[in-house]
Amino acid sequence: MAAPLPRIWGMLLLTVLARLDIALGVSTRNIYQKSSSRITALDVQDTQGPTLLVPIELFVMSRCPDARRAEARFDEVLAVVHSIAQIRTIYIADEANNGSIVCKHGPIECAGDVQQLCAQRYGGQDPADGSNFGWSFLMCQNQRFNDVGSPELAATCLKTSLFPNHIADKVRSCWSGEEGAQLLQVSAAEARRRGAQRSCTIFVGGTYRCTHDGAQWYDCPGGPEVSDFVRTVCEEYKRLSGVWRSDICGPEGGAGDDDDK
């Protein structure tokens, strides 16, 4: 007897999630709601290898002006904490009755989401110097914000971001085929599971931290400035490791960055 359709779809989703776990090095099983327990050092080590990195997660839409402003701010945060943190973007979108993904700013935004997800998947982050091809790709696209999602801008930013040729080939193949579509499907599902509806919604260490929406920062315990986010990352790193990184964060009693915006 054929398996019921819900069971088949469930098995397919588990397969996709398992493959994503392996490819990204981040467990899609570690889903954290605002009310859930905070991430532990073991969680970080299990999902990211022996280097302890505080996860920064931005729930965004690739053509949302609020996302661009929040990403610009976190580019400054990463300039300080890149050796103790890892940033990831998750994309907010709806799912139609037929299972297709619907993006608020139209199909071109879905294309931008896919391009950024593929660049992120293969871009990686080097804690030694903060280099992150995927993040550089995203920031490049934000410089020509009205063109985000276009094939021309994606090709330009892939080159500008200095992806090695063999990796660039993988990124292009990803956004041109089913791999990219699957990444967006899983990313949008994660945003829905975690209750992120506003672009940009920010989590640090698996815990909700702040929202930037309507050109306003709000619901931000700890503050929305660069130095505030730096301090949150530094405090989370100490909670996970037991070590205060004064070489990165400054004196433990003060803020880690004074160049607020």
C-alpha cells in the first residue's frame, strides 16, 4: 500500500533538513523561540565545531529597507566581534497553499533571498580575520538595493566578494537550480517556526534581542546601538565560555565599542 501523502511529505522534509544540517554545519533541529531556554556552550560546539562562536541571527527580507539598515549596523558589530561570533540570515516569506514560497516584495525578492542564501551556504566565515564571502556578497548587493535579486547584480557581487572560482561555481549552480529553492523553503519555514514576522528580527545566542522595523528600533532589551550589540555578544560569549575577551570587548565593566550610530 502506498504511504499516505502527509507521511511522504514528512519524510521528504526530514531528508531536506538532514542534508541542510550537513551542508551548513548548523543544526536545523536547534530552533529557539523567544520563550525557550538559552543556547549552551555545548550547543555551539556541537553545531559549529570546536571554535566557540556566538550565533547572531537576522530574520530579514532581501529587499526590505529595514533589513538593509539593520545589516549595515551589524556590519559594524562584526568589525569588532568577528572572531567570537558568527552571523546568519534567515528569510521571512509565506508559503502558498500549493507549497510555493511567496515573498512580500515579489518574485524578485525571492530571487534575492535565494542568491544570498546560496552565497551564505558556501561563503563561510573565517574567525581569524573575519572574512566572510557570503556576508560580503550581501553587503555588496545592498549597495545597489533596487537591483537586489537581479542576475546581473548577483554576478557582479559574486565577483566583487572575491569568491574563489571553484566556490563561485557552486554558488551559481545553487541559485540557478533546486538547491536554492530548497534553501529558501527551509529558511522561510524556520522563520515561521520561530515567530519572526518583522524584518529585521534579531536573535543573539538563540535568544530574541531586538527588532528594526518601520525605520525604528524597538523591543530592544540592552539597547540598539553598535556598542550595545557588541556588549550582548561579549556577555553571551562569557556565559558560554566563562571567559571575558577584554582584547575584543574592552574592560568587563564597560561597553565594547564607542562608535554608536
